[in-house]
Amino acid sequence: MSTGMTPWRRLALSAATLALTTVGIMQVPAPAAASTSTMDAGVAVFDRTTGRFTHRSQATKQFRSASLVKLLIALDLTWDRQPSDEDRALVDSMLRSSDDAAASEFWDRNGGELIVDRMVARLDLRNTTPPPEDYGWGSTGVSAEDLVRVYRYVLDDAPARVRSLVMGNLSQATTCGTDGFDQSFGIRSAFTNPTAVKQGWVLFGSAPRDTCVDAAAARTAGGTHEQEVDYTSGALHTTGTVGAGHRTIVVALSTHRPGTSYAQAGYALTNLVRGLPVHGARLAPPLPQPESGTFFGTWGDDVAVYATTSLSSPQTGTVPSWQEVRVACQVQGELVDIDGLVNDWWTYLPEVGGYMPNIFFEWWDNQLPSDVVPLCS
């Protein structure tokens, strides 16, 4: 999912609108250091048979929800009414394939952040807060313990029609989301037991670096304890149930050091889930080691990459639309101006053999983090 980004990076412009201002100089890129995933996680595991948590760590810490807020959107929609056939199809796609368009439709129609306020009151959520002003639904604050409360409501207290709708869809979660990202990380890749899952991801680019293959995924057009939520790191979450009768509820929320690829984050989160105390768990084979390197998400269609840090230098290629890319180093060069948004930082992309203006990275500052991406020498 991509909704939830701050609006100032969502410019509907192409690389062709870049305005030439000053002259850049040629820089020789330094070798890129290998990036290792540094993960911060909030985890809760609840055994419904014993009625007890078997594991909790940072379980009340707030994380950016990404697509997990779709659980609240679905529950709010069905709280006191049956969805129409058209809405039912949207709910199915939203829960099974993490359809962002469906979530946005319900979010806009049903009051936006008021959805979160209503569900906080209804489910007695303690660490769930609406997104900040000018942020999208994916920036709702959630915690692992609150998500256990959500699942316990669905499984134990919700009307049968709601339980069937939600858990039926999560049990049939598709391998690929409607945005093309592989959503089989975490619980689905950790265990061979029956599972029902809702995943979330944000800040790994708006299109996957690696193609996800799954014909089933068809593309479609506040709590009381508010905390500081990390909106700059990539977030990857896995939630759901494991075992017959949905015995164990597992929630693992995570943020990852900037520069961590989607595959690296999924590998780290899945390994964490594999080590959790889940009753009767049957472990699946470990995931293959992902490719090393430092990666950042991009925006824009076919953004040009240049031989030097100048728009007048020859082009070496283009960046695949909206994908995360491997980066080596960064340097200041020609000032790039897009309708008043200016930046003179450029980053060397080794796989394209040239420099891309930093203005096209999904990153909040002009310069990528200096402790992750070194200066070119």
C-alpha cells in the first residue's frame, strides 16, 4: 500500500518537467556498503484456548498502521448494517488483496478519521489513534495489543455474519496485493498450519522491484495513550491467526532502518515470527536470503538517470516506474526545480550506471540519511 504518504512527495509530474538551473560536475561513486536490516518490532501472541498471552514485547508501542487499518474500516462498515453487493465486493478485495482503492472509497465515504474514533470507543482500544492532519488512512497509529483486541472481538464477540466476512477473507488472502507487492511474508511464510492474515506495508516504493505472480490478485482502479509514531521508516506488519479454529492470534508490527529493501524487511520479519511461541506450530522452510544492498523507494514514471549530476549530461537509462532502487552514494550537484520544489542532491544508482535527482525518492529530506548512504568520492 502507498496511501498514507505525506502529500508533498505526491507530485503528479514527470521527469520531463525538470527545470535546468546550474551546472553540475562529474563525481566518481564510492563503493556501496552492504545494508543490514535493523528492525524495531512490537509483538503480541495470544492463545485463545488458554486465554493468555504467550509472548509480548513492545506490545503497546504505536506503529504506523499501513493497511492494517483496513480491519477497522471493514468493521465500521459492517457494524450495524449489511453491505450492499457492490460494497461486499470491495470489502473482499480490501481484505484479501489489500486493495487501497477500496479502502479509500470507504474512508472518504464514512468520515475518515471518525472511523478510527468510532472503533476505538467500540472496541476499547488503548493505543490506536487517527492519522495526523494531511496524512492518509495508512498513518493511523496502532499497537500489537490493540490488534489482538480487534481479532478477539472478531472471533469471540462479533455477529456471525461479520466473523464470517472478515475471517473468511483473511483465510483466502491472495499472494499478491492489488498493488503488485507479494504479501506472503511473515505468518504465511513462517508456518504451514492453517492461517488467516492481514498484512501491511509502506515506504518501499509504490510498485514492487520483483514481480509477484498470483492470478488471484486482480488490480482495481484515538486511543487514550497517544505516542510518537515513526512516519519516516519503512513499515512492514503481519497479523492474523495460526492453527485450527484460529487458535493463536499473532501480531508482529515492525519498522526498518531506512535503506532496507522490501525483501530484506520481509525476511527479517518472517524470521522473527518463526521464533514466536505458537501452539502446535509447524514451521515452513526458511525464506531464501534476499539480495544485499541499500534501497529506497521512488515515485514518478520512467524517471531519467544521468551520466553526471547535470540534466544536460547524457542519460544512462530510466528508473522503473515507482519502484525501490539500489543506491550507492550521494552528492550535491545541479539544482533541480519542479514547480518550486527544489533539491540539489543526486544519488548514484549502480544498476543504471548514473545519477538520479534525490527529489524522486520517497524520503522526507533533500539528502538521504547520511549514516546509510555515504557521500560519493
